Amino acid sequence: MANPLFDRLFGTHAGKATPFIRLADGTVLSHQDFLGTAAQIAHVLTQTGLTPGDRVAVQVEKSPEALALYAACVQAGLIFLPLNTAYTADELSYFIENSGASVVICDSRNEATLTPIAKSLSAGLETLNANGSGTLMDQAAAMPLSFVTVDREGSDLAAFLYTSGTTGRSKGAMLTQDNLLSNAETLAQEWRFTADDVLLHALPIFHTHGLFVASNVTLIAGGSMIFLPKFDLETVLAALPDATTMMGVPTFYTRLLGDARFNSDLTAHMRLFVSGSAPLLAETHVQFETRTGHRILERYGMTETNMNTSNPYEGDRRAGTVGFPLPGVELKITDPASGETLPQGDVGQIEVRGPNVFKGYWQMPEKTAAELRADGFFITGDLGRIDADGYVHIVGRNKDLIISGGYNIYPKEIELVLDEQPGVLETAVIGVPHPDFGETVLGVVVAAPGQTPDTEAMMVAVQKQLARFKHPRKLIVIDELPRNTMGKVQKNILRDSYKDMFQT
Ligand code: MCA
Ligand code: AMP
């Protein structure tokens, strides 16, 4: 028996003094330092009584210890459940309850709020702060630096990542060891990652992009990462000379292009820039090449599937496309109504199948059945076409989703909060173009007859319940929502009416 994910990502580095994590202050942690910390954390978690398959809910700032906590969960056979640091207590309590997490690991500043929630759901609670302090590492310090890896099968679950849904209820995407491992292996190969690579890592580590794509690919190649707490323009510009590669959401690249210091001199030594999580505008791709001489490599993925397609490393990286299906991934374009495959070149829904595709949504068999076909194809909800050269183009979404700065926002979740507020008849939340975030959230409100909703009070209600990145940037009150003959709200008309609201 073995533990394929741990053995391949982490185990191969046992005893190696090679650099793994480089911090902005110059500190360098070796693979072995990192593995020692992971082993110590694994001891703490198992000694508190956790057993394989238990869920570990984690809402902490990005730090080497936070990443070691992920490694510890893999080594101990626990299911890692990372959560956006922006989530409110209301949101967290849903995730903890829905997942049945056995322990919650949070920043000390949220301890007072989360302790009663964890207690009421019979979960333990430990703290881990951005500087590595807190109860988790206090206990870990006394633990041995090695841990006997728990046996796991490739089909065993390694992580739950929650993703919102069109009904407003988040779903726990169950990812197996094989899902994560197969994708990491493919991407490292396709993007030519080696032990010499130094990845500039400025993404959060609670989502697929920063956790699995960036970290797993670096780990599998034996490379190192400049591990920044977040995307800060000055820090990124200062770190670039020491990096060979960078991964980011389009906002990273538009922010870099907004600074004249980001030029071909600064980037001449770079090997690769990868973009994903949201559409990269063709004009950004072109501007980037003009400025730096590099063509950004755009790829396409989802929480449920990891990465599905990528532009080629060698060959033409085409602006406005997400490239070809990755090796081992099947991709087809189907008719949303019949599910039949459409003729080449037609626009339809994108479906994917492969070792990267998740196992289903935790305890939601109906939702799983609605999106994951019995033959293994997953209905992504994205609309696309395949051109004559085989490049996949994403042309829209068959799901009501806003992507702001790489974060997914489901309008339904916000509409449910707004609809409840006094004086409101109904609302429609839409995404409109935004120069920095790509899209941003606009709330359109219709007043109940004879009433005047208090939009400021409505924003306060939203702030209490939902993470900051989901908040509408503006609420506007109109007389009535546009509807089609079936009575369905025509959000496309609203999106068109307000498309210039945030454009400069
Ligand atoms: C922060 N804010 C946001 C966002 N981020 N609002 C909307 N959308 C956002 N993405 C809030 C802040 O709390 C702040 O609120 C205000 O907006 C402005 O903050 P700012 O300082 O400009 O933001 P930032 O802290 O610099 O963050 C922007 C960011 C960050 C760097 C683009 O959001 C980010 O790192 N995004 C990456 C997300 C990501 O990793 N996605 C991958 C998901 P206030 O004004 O009140 O202070 S995985 C995925 O999608 C699939 C699998 C895939 O294909 O990868
Ligand atoms: P998430 O639910 O956070 O995993 O986000 C997945 C969604 O992000 C996909 O279904 C797409 O709509 C979008 N996405 C990811 N990468 C790209 C890309 N390169 N271009 C356009 N959309 C993308």
C-alpha cells in the first residue's frame, strides 16, 4: 500500500535540503524543513483523534505553515477543506455543518466568533496565524519531525472545495488523490516545469489555482516558489527578477501592465506566464506581448475538474482561446437541450471527461447527477466552440455566474439576501465589465408597491452575511425588471444597459 498523492508530491523530497519556499524577507525553507513541519502537524491532528476521511476545515492566511497543513492532511489521509479568508461567520457555519468537519483551523482573530459555531457542530478548533503562531503550531513544536504516511488509494478523497451554485447553495466538490495527481503530472509536463523553476506565487491557496495548479505543479517538479501573502504590485515587481515563471488571474496581468516598470527588461529572463480562472481579454494578451515579448499561456479549468485545456508551450498560444484539451482529457461541445454532440465549429456547452474530473458533490446526489453524466462527462456550464485548428474558445456561460478578479460569485446567493430586505419586491444581480476585476457585481432592485427601499441598509445586510468580494459595488432601483414572454428575467438586457457603468 502507499499514498500516491503524498508519495509523489512530497515523499520524493524527503531528506532533501533543496529550496522549496522563498519568502519576501529572504527566508528560504527547504523541502525537508517543509516536510518536517507537515509531519509535526500530522501528529497534532491525529493525536486529537482525527482518522482518515475526516474533514479539516481551514480558514487561515497564506503562510508556509498553511501549506504544510495541506501536506499534513494528505499524509494523514484527512480531507483538506480550504476556505476563502473573506468568508463571513454565516458562510463558514454552512461549510462546517455541510461538510461535517471534525476540526476547524482559523486565525486567532476569528477564534471568538468561530468557537461557538464549531462547538455547536461538535467540531474542534485550533488557531493558525499568518506568522505561524497559534495553538496548532504550539502543539506541533513538540512533535517528531517524521510521520508514518497513512495508506490511501488513488480513488480516496483528498480535498473538498466548495463552489457556489445557481440555487445559491454551495456544493462541496469531492476531489480524489488521482484527480489532483493526474492533473499535476500533466501540467508539469505540458508546461515544462523542472527543479530549476522558481514560481512567483501570489495567488491565494484556498482555491484550485493557487493550491493545486501552482503548488502541486511546483512540488511535482521539485522546484521552488516565491511565496507572497497576496498580489501586491510593488512586491511582485521586486520579486520578478528572482522568478522563472508566474501564474495569475487576468487582474494580475492588467495590474502589471498598468505599471511602466513592467517591461521587457524586467521580464527577459522569465520562462513562462500562465493565466486562468477568468477570461483573459485578447487585448491584454496582445498588449502583454508588445510590452514584454512574452505570450501569456492561457488555460481553462474548474474547481470540479482541475485544468481541462491549455494553450501549447511550444506552438501558437492564441489570444482569446484556452488552447487544446490536455492529454487524457476528452472535451466535447454539446447541445444544452439534447446533450448531443454538435458539429465541429458550433457553439454549445462544454463537457469534459478524464482522470481530472471530480467524484461528485458531497451529500448532494441530485446535483451530482444533474452535472456529472453516468458516462463520466461533466457539464461545465461554460459555452464554447472548437475552431478548425482544434483550439477551444469560451464564448459565454450557460450558468448565472460572475467572475470578479478570479473569484466566482453566484448572483442567486446575493439576490436571496437582497430580496429579504424591507421595501423590496425583487432584485436581479448581474456582472458588468470592470477595468480591474474583469467583471463586478451590480444589484438591480425593484421596490415593493408604494415603498422606497433603503439601499444603504440593504448593503449593511449584505455585508453582514456575505464575503466582501461578493458585495454589489452599486445598487440601483428601477421600476421593473425586463422579462421575456415566459416571465423569465432577461439579465442580458440589464447587462447591456449597464455595461459602461464602471468603465473609465
Ligand atoms: C478583493 N476584493 C475584491 C476582490 N478581491 N472584490 C471583488 N473581486 C475580487 N476578486 C475586495 C477587497 O476586499 C477590497 O475591499 C476591494 O475589493 C479592493 O481590494 P484590492 O486591494 O484591489 O484587492 P486585492 O486584495 O488586491 O485583491 C484582488 C486580487 C485578488 C489580487 C485580484 O482578488 C486575488 O488574488 N484574486 C485571485 C482569485 C483566485 O485565486 N481565483 C482562482 C479560483 P475594500 O475596498 O472593502 O477594502 S480557482 C478557479 O477559478 C478555477 C479552478 C481556475 O480555472 O483557476
Ligand atoms: P471555479 O468554479 O472557481 O472553479 O471557476 C471555474 C470557472 O472559471 C469556469 O467554469 C469558467 O467559467 C471560468 N474560467 C476558468 N478559466 C477560464 C479561462 N481561461 N477563460 C474563461 N473562463 C475561465
